[in-house]
Amino acid sequence: MKNSKLDIKQRAYKFALSVIKFLDSLPYEGTTNILGDQLLRSSTSIGANIIEAQAGSSKKDFTNYLNHALKSSNETKFWLGLLRDSGKGDKEIINSLLKETKELSNIFGSSILKLKSEKH
């Protein structure tokens, strides 16, 4: 279990770095800057919430922070979709980032369901 926690933390960290690299490639203009700021906040929040979850003092804390990570990954999908569909960023790169975001969301979702089922 310890290795899987480390893996998801590293995966979220690498994902955030990929988003930063992608954002640095975008043109410097009003709309792109605003969408990019939103994307930066939500994508980096994923990993921060995983770290908080692992530091949580209870199973309830852990589940709560995983829920926040899931919400951040869902928000990240939204911003990436807007950047892709508005033609503001490279579609291939965005689709790759979206794929990773969806995979992270699925991991969080299944973990949350498992944790909730263990309560009963």
C-alpha cells in the first residue's frame, strides 16, 4: 500500500510539472492567461491534496482530502477542455494531459468508493 501511495503522489507531481510546461508554451494573451491561471491552480491542487490526505489524522481526513483531489482533477478536465476546444493550445498535448487527468480521477473515485464501503 505504501508504494501505491508514493506512486500516486509522484504521478500527481509529474502531472503538475507537465501542466506547467504546457502553460509555458501558451501564447501570452488575456483569455489564455486567465484560463491558464485556473488550470495551474486546479492541477497543482491535485498533488497538494494527496499530500494532505496522506498526512491526515484519520480515515475521515484521508477520504476528505481525496474528495478534494477528485474535485480538483474534475476542474482540471474542464479547463483543459476549454483550452483545447477554443484552439488556444496544442490538441495533442492537451489530450495527453486529459488522459492522465481522467486516470487520476478514476483512481481517486475508486479509492473513495472503497473507503466508503469499508465504513459499513
